Amino acid sequence: MRTSEGEVTIVEKDDRYRAEYKIENGIITVRTPRGRKATHLGRSSAPTLARVLLRELIEEGRAEPELR
């Protein structure tokens, strides 16, 4: 079982969103304090797919910008 972890950040209109991601058995899971999303990693790079999942969490209201 191979596991790796990382962090991803998105800046949108002066707001910075940050999430952690973990890859385990070909599944990438992105977590914020308000939610998480997971999908198969496939051929995409982990940071790229983590940004996509974070953007979805933002659109669903399950990620909040960091305080300045």
C-alpha cells in the first residue's frame, strides 16, 4: 500500500483557499475543515486533480478562505 500526502492552494479574487490531500491505493482525497472529496487518481498529476477537487468544494460551499 503506497500513501502520499500534500497540500494545495487556490487564490480566487483575493481569497486564498487551502486543502490537504492524501493518495492511497490510487484514490486521492482532498480535505478542508468543512468537507472532503475523493476520486480515482488516474493519469492526472496529484496537485492538478487536488486543485480540481478543491475548486468543487469551494463551489459547494465546503471550503472557506483563510483569514488574512
